[in-house]
Amino acid sequence: MAGRVCPPWVGYFLINPLRKLLENPDKILGRFVREGMNVLEPGCGMGYFTLPMARMVGPQGRVVALDVQAKMLSVLGRRAEKAGLLNRIDLRRIKANRLEIEDLSGEVDFAAALHVVHEVPDQAAFFTDIRKALKPGGKLLIVEPKGHVSQDQFEQTVVTAEKVGFKPEDLPGKTGDRETLLTKT
């Protein structure tokens, strides 16, 4: 599974407003994201979830949006500027094998790994980087697409996260089988 990265042309389909009928960012993330939070979003793509989170964190909060592809970040930057949200979003291009977020150590309240973990070549390193960035008790939401990730693969992802120091938690309002909420222990 790992190593496949969503091509930029697919990104345009993923930001289609009709997607809200199946996957509403406010419903998925509104349970967790609050004003003033620092939020981390690895694999942000063109910002389908990023822009709603930037609205949720308000003017005092920040969303750190990470992606390996410059095109995804470029489109997200233009969309954020048009929406008047660019000052709340920190756009960062990363390498496939490192999140490069050492400067965020212990500063992140919530991380959202949405439809991205199956693309990560080293999940243990990915979860380790996120764990270091989270505050004590910080939360990580993982959502994976059923079409790309089997239940067995998803369960292995959760096991990998547990091995680096995350604890699964009850997920209120769960919307699918490939979702979990983890807490930094």
C-alpha cells in the first residue's frame, strides 16, 4: 500500500463541494477542533479538510498543512487566500519519509490524518513524528478510505500507532469502519 501518492489531477475531484454529501468536514472534525487550537494535517492535498479546520480554529488558531507535492500546496494556498484564511494556515512541503516538524514539539493539540496513512512508506516514523508534535493528551484522528484500505490493513495501522505510544479511545459519532481516535500517552 505505502508509496502510492494521490496524483494532483485527482486533487481537483477531491475538493468538489458535492463530496460533503458523503464526507462532511464539519461533521467529522467539528467534534474535535476548537477555536485557538494548533492543528496538524499531514497529507492535506488541496485542502478539502484544511479550510474547514482553519475556520474552526479561528483567528487565534493555526493549521499546519503538510504535503509532499508542491502542486497540492500551491492550489491550497490559492484557495486559502481566496477564502481569507491563509493567515491561519502554515503550508509546508515535506519529504515522503519525514514530516520535518521538529519545531512543533509539544505544541499541537490535534492531528488529523485523513485518507493519507496508506500512502506513508514508514508508518512507525510517521506516527512517531506526530506523537512528538502533540501536547500531552493530544489527539490523532485517522480516517482511511475503504476502497484503498482493508479492515486488516487498518487494524495493522492502529497497532503500529499503539507501538509508538498512542492509545485508542472511543470515537464519538463514528462515521465508518476505517476511523480511529488515538491519544498521546
